[in-house]
Amino acid sequence: MTERAERGHAAGACINSGPWDLGALSRPPKVDWVTTDGTVRSLYYSGEPYQGKPTRVFAYYGVPANHEGRAPAMVLVHGGGGKAFPEWAEMWAKRGYASLAMDLSGIGPDGTRHADGMPDQGHDDKFMTLANGIEDTWPYHAVAAVIRGVSMLAAQPEVDGDRIGVTGISWGGYLTCIVAGLDRRLKLAVPVYGCGYLLDNSAWVDILNGLPGAERALWMDNFDPSVYLPQATMPMLWINGTNDGAYPLDSYQKSYRTPPGARSLCVTVRMPHGHEAGWSPVEIGLFADQHLCGGTPLPRLGSPVIRDGVIQASVEAPVAVGKAALHYTTDTTAWSDREWESSPAEVNGATVRVTLPDTRPLVAFLTVTDRRGATVSTEHEVLR
């Protein structure tokens, strides 16, 4: 058994654990509470050593409101330019969840770097520091901090350690994809925007191609989510926009097709890219309720079938469908620049269908929205 496999086995599963010691990360970290009352409390928890020195991760802990017994919990992973957001933790606490929103750039509650912080989250820290050792890179520390966040939550007396999920936005979605393949304690994962296959197509293709060949291979082998997504067996909800400039739909599709577990997909035409936009979709809370609390499921769409100029898919909707739509583009420019059009689709019993435009090439997908406002999508189809 390799050293990597041994480390994965120590955490309860023989998996590719990359450069992380999952056995150590699965143990509750040391916590230094800053505030201990109110709906949202602040704390530091221990991180990985950085440049030979110990680190701490600042975070906000949301206490579940009006909950009897042990509550479900969510780990909340910010993206580039983000921080530990107390309002995000509070949002989940009001829903009845414990929550942990950590900072992943060495920033404390006052918005400045603290003395024992992890690496910053700039592009140099993400891509350019491999020569210093893999343990001094931002992806190494960020993944470790998220997994330790799961361990911190699981150790809280009001938390049900068997009902923990994770959601992340942009680079937080990227981290969510990695952690979903590493941490078997997680019962669901919701990456928003972020995905893998970054060298195939992403905002960072030029940066990755600019690395020396050995460093590029080392980064991709250890830090691209495509390495770990085949190990992600929990249900996953994938949320993105048609025109996302960082994580385009082709790499996104490769990513959501990779995990073996159940998936739901929610693609929105021109969804804006940002933290508030990334934590606001109603589908995230409903998906968590579905898998952690026995809540009413999201609608489910089957794989689209195209025949005689008509696209159709099966639909299962525990809550009645309010509307259905076809979304399509005839552009062949970069994904972020394409113009999309939408038109109504017909729901007839357990089938949604609509006639496609004659123009080729064409990219098209279907959506249904139930009366709660929850939308799910089919995969996009490319017609030549």
C-alpha cells in the first residue's frame, strides 16, 4: 500500500488522498473561541504548518435556531477575494443548521492578516509556490482547512456528525469538488461555479501553461478536482451560469459527469458570478433539506433525448412544475460571450418537450421550475 493510500485508509477509506494526511485532518482541531454567545460566534481553529510555523484559521460558527436535538450542519467555503462571511453562517443558522464559514487567506475578524495565518489566496499563492514545497501552497492549506472545518463541526455537541454537507462558491466550489472526493463524512456537496479540468478550459489555462512542465504536472496531479471527483459518492448539486468566465460549461460538464454519485444540475442563463449570487439560490437550501433532513426533493430531469427536431426529457416533480423552458445558443464564440435565448417548453404528464430551432450548430438544454421556485436543468447538448 502506498503512503497516500495508507493516509486515506487511516481516515476510514482506501482512496487517493493526494498530499493530505486525512487521518490527522479528521481529528477535531484545537479551537480558540473569540466570542461564545449569540447566533453567530467567532473562533480560530488550528491549521496546517506554513513555512515551518503553526497556523490558525479564523471562522464564524452559526448556532442552529430553534432546534431540538442534534442539528444538521453545513461547511461554507468562500471564493477568491472572499472571507469568512458572518451573514452566510447566520443564513444557515436561521434555517436550523449549524454552520461554519472560515477564512482561507489568513485574514482575521478585523480584515487584516493575522500573525499565524495560512497563505494568501492570490494567483501566485495558488500556482507559483510549488518550488517551495507542496505543503506551502494555498490549495494544500485551503483543502486542509475545509476538512478540518468538517472535523470542528462534527465535534460540536449540538451537531449531528452524520448530517454534514459542504457548499462553496467559485474557488470555494473548486475546493468543494476536491473535498467531496476526500471526505467520506460529508453527506452532500454543492459546488457553485467551481469545477475541475482547469487545464482543458478555465480562466487559468494560460497561467497553468506558463508553469514549467514538471510544476504544471505536479499541480494538476495534486490540485485539479478531476483527480478527486471520481471518489465523490455523495449526492451533489451543481450550480453555474451559462456565461461564467472562470468555469465554462465544457469543463463544468466534464466535472459533473465524473462523480459516481447522484447529481442534480441547475444552470441559469447569465447567472452573475459573486458570493451573494452564489449563496442565494433557493435550490441549495432545498437540496440540503432533502438529503440531511428528509425534506421534499428537488425536481428531477432525465437525460435529454433529441429526435425529429424535438428535445424531451422525463420529469419527476414532488412539487408541481410551474414552468419549463428551452435555453439555446447558436454562437460558437467563447462560452462567456455567447448570446442565449429562452422559450417555453411543454410539460405533458411526466415529460417535458419542445421543438428545437433548425439552426446548426446549436447548444441547448431544458429546465423545469417547481412552484417553490426551484429549478433543475438537463445537461447541455451540442448539435452540429
